[in-house]
Amino acid sequence: MNLTNLSLRLNGYSIAAAKRKLQQLQAEVEQDFSAYTEARKTEILRHHLAENPFYQNLAGKVTDWNSLPVLTKSDLQQPLSKRLSKDFSEKNIHKHKTSGSSGHPFIFAKDKFAHALTWASIQDLYNGLGIDMGLTEARFYGIPKSGIDHYEERFKDFLGNRYRFPIFDASPENFETFIRRFKTGAYSYLNGYTSSLVLFAKFLAEKDLVLKRICPSLTHCIVTAEMLFPEDLKLLEKQFGVPVINEYGASETGIIAIGNAGSDLQIDSRLIFVEILDENNKPLPEGVSGKIVITALFNKAHPFIRYEIGDLGALSLKNGLPVLSKLEGRVGDYALLPDGKKIPALAFYYVTKEIISDTGSVKEFVIHQSKPDRFEIAYVADKAFAETELQKIKRALLHYLGQEVTIKIEQKTSLDRSTRGKLKQFTRSF
């Protein structure tokens, strides 16, 4: 049994009222999405312009939506007490912190009803996809190794009826313990970082195993936090034997968009307004990729108005409602070559993935650019590349890059992940 709702209620979060409010909001969205969005944007903007000194100072006298400043993570790296709206303090808010995967961690707040709305919405979105959060979740996430954060995560796992599989150890021995767990446990759905689930699926493929046959209670797999490539989606579907759901969200807001992997992701327009902006913060047309900028429509304790989440993507309309039609990695993730040319990191990573996949059985890899003319590729595989394979990879990448650079390729037993277990596929240190 999932005890999260009981815990929320006991701590002053009106989850039942939030569920009723969510039904009302859903009806308003379905009746007139444009009118609903404009009304909610106006309401939250007026609130923070009147009640939040931090946002008053940031926005000045601007009231036209498209002229409002775009809020960045660096704007929020100051004491939380300076960013709260009037009548809010640490005694009557939900306080949380970002994972820091963007390189700009900070603490933020939500008023208690906004947080209850977020949880009500998550449950509703999952139910709409056939996922019952009251059943047991197999959780493929990282966890702080010690301290109060570790025990807080363990307690939340207990409340949420979740079993956490340790993803920092990708050894065959550890994956064998996973299989034994699934043989004896009645897990309803998988939920975790894409790269970790892909690694486990590759192990199952080597063993010619399908997880659904080992654990018949499984109904879905949810991937989150990292990019999902088409070939990895096929692998997950085959080796897990269940539909794969792609979830896109953020600590600051909850789920932003969700849907069947490989398809458009439905934005949670009841609680969030999403814009796609260019480098000059101007709106882009439907289908054109740019910066993903979000507005939390109900958080009165802390402003997230035109907040740059740090990712790239594109919007389209489907049945009159916005969907996320593209998700293309993080803003600022690009390879900078000696001649000044920029290559989007995701495209570079994807090309490398195709080349490496042709040369052998690689479980995962990352790329680091230390200088404009130096790239280092670290990979995990059962067998090291032969010299002929290394030269093939280097030739193909040099052809793609179109200029002379040094490419170092090194086999590793494991790859460095964040303290939360996320794998950053491309990094640049200059």
C-alpha cells in the first residue's frame, strides 16, 4: 500500500482538496485551453508582482508577458528567505532542492497546496497511462550514500511502496541479485534513469531473458531524467516485455510532460505553461526547437515564471493541446571545435553511438571534451576494442567533425555518475 497520501495529509497537505481542484482544472482546460492558460498566467503574475519582493525587483515595471525576464537557475542561487513571497516562511512551505545535474543546484519552495496539486497530478497522469501508484514500484534511481538525505530517501521509499535497486553497481553479480529479486517480488512497474534501465536490459539480453516472464506482475516501465534513443527503446520493450513510458519533469515542478515512449509527450497544461524560446528569448514557431521555458501556474510561495529549465525541445499542438514533440538535451551542451564551429552534443553523441555500436558490444559510454582539439571517450564493454576498431571509430569521427582533433578512447570498468546516479553523456571542461 502506498502511504504517500496519508503522509501528505498528516503533514498539512490537502491532497483530497487538491484532487477535487485538479478535476475542476481539467474541465476548464478541456472547455477552452487558451482562455484557461491566459487567465492562469495573469493570475500568477499578478500575485508575484504584488507579493514577492524578489520577483518585483527582477521584473521591474514590465507586465507584458513576452517582455518579462526569463528566470535562470543562477538567478535563484541566493538564500531562499530572499525569494519567498510575503506571508510565507520555512514553517508553511514545502522546501526542496534540485538534483544539481545542470551544474546550478539551489533550494526552492512550493506552497503546500501547490505541492499537493503536484502529487495529485502525478497520480492522475500515471492512472491515465494504466499505472497504479498504490502497487509496488521497482525504482532504478541513485541515492545519497550517507547522512540525513539517505534516510529521507529510504523513508520516502517506504511510504511510496518502492524498492530501490542499487544502480551504482552495474556488475553481473549485482544484476543477478536484481533477477532474484524480480523472481520473488510482485513489482508492478519499473521507474528509473534511462541509462540504468538500458544497462539492465542489455544484461537480460545477454542472458536471453525477458523480465515480464520472470515477474508476471510487471505492467509498465517509466524512463526519466535522461535521453531515450530509439534503439534503446526497442531494447527496453523487448527485454522488459512491457510498454515504456517516457516522463519529462523537474524537481521544481513535478511532471512537465509524459506519454508513450517514441510518441509526443502530453504536457500537464493544468499546472504548467510551457514556452519554446530562441537565444534572444523570443517565442519560436510550432515544431522549431529552442529553450524550454516553464511557468508554474499555482506556486504562490516562490516564483517560477518564465523559468529556463535548461533543456532544448519543441512544441506542437495535438487535439488543441500542446505536446512536447522533441526533446533534444541540455542548453549549452555542445562541442566547440578549433575553428569555432559548434556541434550540438546530442547529435555528436548520437553519431558516436552509431559508430561504436557497429564495432562491438558496448554497454555504455561518455564523451568528454577537455580542449577544442581533444576528445576523450570512455566506454564500458566486456572486451576492449581491437586496434582496427579504434582506428575505424577515430576515422569516422574525424570525418564527421571535419577537422583535425585528437580522440582518445579508453575502456573503463564503470562510468562516473552523479551522486543521484544520473549519467551525463557529454561534458566539456573549457
